[in-house]
Amino acid sequence: MTASWGQFQSLRGIRQVPDDVVLDFGASPRTYRPTTKVLDLRPHAHGHGPVPIDGPVDWSQLDKLPDLLTVEYAGPARGIVEALATRPGIQFLYWWDAVGDVDLRATGVRSLQIGGLRLRSVAVHERLESLQLRRAPTTVRVDAADAGHGLRLQLFHDASDAVIPVGVRGTRDLWLRVGGEVSASVLSDLTDLEELVLDFDKPPGNLTDVAELGRHTQLCVLKIHNAYGPVVEDLPELPALRELELGGTRMSTAAAANERYRDTSVTVDVWRAKTDEWLAAHMDNPFRDWIEHGEEFALAACEAYDRARAILDAITPIDPDRLALAESALRGLVADLNAVNEHLGEIDTNYREQAGEAFRGLARLVEIPAELERQWFDEGRRF
């Protein structure tokens, strides 16, 4: 039977999508879906963010988004803590360039990522499940229930002088990301440690004082990423160890791990293992991991990076053609990667992000403004 027009109108009304809502935190009105769950409230240097760079912020606008779960923010607090305290539905907070003392004990936040060189302290409630400190000072203080025993702790630090804050040394689960080298002694006060991810962000990936891990008798999961120095040979006996993961390592290290833990209760998982010869030639190249996609593919990408790097390294601060030389080198890198993508294999989303990060790193060497950097990377890019 054919539906009447009245029945059709009724069904359409049931399925009607709610109207957009307009929010104005003080910078300018913005339109959002009322079902928005993730909201970026970072003030931007050029005034493009929803929150003004300075002055008052109208936090009552958050009430127009009843389904909001996640907020991203940057800079001094300016009332955001109080706003979160009265809106317990917001459970995920990403806060960059935080300043001073941040007390989130009255909020409903369950997962916190926070960092900033001027951050002094962070206080969190006992319901917090995960805490990530990113590029925070080594002097930062953390006040957590039971010394963080129930927290998944992530500490991302650029250098090798990582310090685990006193207030979270009771954690059982740590992800520590450092620069090119770190001593295992930085973990010496973590007496309850059961799971450890140690991630090197830069070459050569040396873990020193490996024997210090022996004090962690409850350690059952150990994951070490991008470590190219000796690890397995010096690893002490860990009576509770059940899982060893080596991601980004030497083939010789992988072989040693499989040999050592053969016929034991320890499961060994190895990925992105590389030959000594490849690492000797490309250790400092950000595309060294592309060998997983094929040697010809990776070699072409590494050589493209090396060519651009050599040109940029030769540019001096007083060179009259400094900007033109930098542009030629950086656009040349993009052109070379286009050729790799077209002739040797696809540069997928993951590789594209790595290429963008490598490009930004090169641009910073010669202090290229961010606007030009983005323009030079995007124009003509076909991957």
C-alpha cells in the first residue's frame, strides 16, 4: 500500500538531523554539529582559533554540546579547569603549553595528555586512568592517588635526562619515550613496574646500564623500540618476564633474542629488524624504516633526503640566496618523493606523515616560516 503524504512527512520528521549550533568563545562565532564529541579549543597565533589569544573566554558555550567527550587546549588555564569541573561528561583532555600549577582533581577527566616548558605541577584525582606528560620540565611535580599505582603513565621527553616525577613512581605501567640515549637507572625508583615500553625517538637508540632493569622483579612485559645498541646481550634475568618485543632493531639483536628465549615461557616479537650494513649507511636518515617496503623504495627516499640535507647544511645565515636555495632543496625533496611514489611504490598515509615530519625538520634547520614550509610541502605534492 502506498504511504500517504502525511505519513511521509511524519517519517521525515523522525529522521530529521538536529540543526547546527553556533558557539562563540570570544574570538568569533563558529558553527558546530550539536552531536560534536571532539572539540579543538587551542588559541592560534594568527587568531584563527575559536578561543581568543587573550582576554575572557565564554566557557558557557560548552553547554551547547551535550555529547562532548574530548577537548584539546593550549596555553594558560584562563578558566578551563573550572569549566571542566562543572561538565563531568568531558573525559579526555589534551592540553599543550600548559603554564604553572594545574589542579584537575575536581574534573571528570579520565585520560590526560599535558605538557609545556612552563608547567610546574599537575594534580589529578584517583579516577584518572592514563596520564601523558609530553615535553614537560624534568622538575614538574605530579600529585596522584597512591603514587600513581593505578595509572598508565606516559612520559615523552626529547632528551636523555628523563626523570620520573616522585608522585607517580608507584605506576605499574610506563611508556617512556626519550631521545637517542637513556640509562635504565632512571627507572630505579619504580618498584611496582610490571609493563614497560621504552621508545627511542632519535638514533642511535642506546639503552645504557641495562643491568639496572634487574631490580624490576615484577616486570612481565618489556617492549623496546628503535634501540640499535646492545640490549639482549646485557639484559638481566627478569623472573616475571613473559613478553619481549623488539621493534626497530638489528637483525643480530633479533637473532640473539630468539636464541636466548627459545624453549622458555617468554614470547619474543620482533619487527622492523634491519641489517648492520643498512643501519651503517642510513642510521641518521628519517626514512630508514622504509626498508620494510623494499630496498629500492627505501634507498631512493633516503638518497632524496640526503641530497636536500646536504644543500641545506651548506647554506649560511648571511647567504644572500638563502631563501631561494632552501626552497629549491625542499621542493626538490617533494619532487623526488613524487617520483618514488609513482615508480617504486606507494607512499601511504603513514609514510606521508613521516615525510612531512622530515620536511619540517629540514625547514627548521634554515628557519623557514611555517607558512612557507606548509606551502612548499603541499604545492606539487602527489602523495
